[in-house]
Amino acid sequence: MVKLKIRKGDRVVVVTGRDRGKRGEVLKSLPKENRVIVQGVNVVKRHQRQTPQQEGGIFEKEAPIHVSNVAHIDPKTDRPTRVGFKTLEDGRKVRMALRSGEVIDK
């Protein structure tokens, strides 16, 4: 299992597949499967049986997409970038955008 460089709350762009070019926020990260769920991307229809708590019908929800198919959006240039790591003066290890050198983690 590889540690993912993309986390919940990150802004990403889809670089390949039928949703190429779409941007969204990461809703959930699934590191064991190397997948992420991105808001508004890879939307599928699911049939739901009616229960006492919930109405039945056909619902749309986001399905997981492989992490290699998304790229982080650089906060400075608003373009896709790769993610690297660097250590700050206070000893914290943070993620940084390799395109601009901007620190992603606050």
C-alpha cells in the first residue's frame, strides 16, 4: 500500500477518462484501494429499494476513481501539478506543488 499524496478536501482535476477536464473536491480517500471519490466526477446511477427510513428510487452518486487519473490543482497557478514533500524550518513535513513550489498543507 502506497501513501496517497491526495487527501480529503484537496482540489483536483481529472486528467484521463470520460470525465477528463472536470474539476472537483476530494470527498473521500481510499488508500487501501488507491482510489479517491471526487465531487461531481464518475457519477453512476444506483437503484435503491425503499426502506422505512428512506424512499426508494434511482439515485446518482460518485463512484471511486483511481488516484493516477487525477492531478492536484496548483493553488498559485490553478493548473495541474505533481505533489512533492519538503520539511519546514519548524520540522513539519508538508506537501508542496512542484510546479510553483507553493505549500499545499496549512
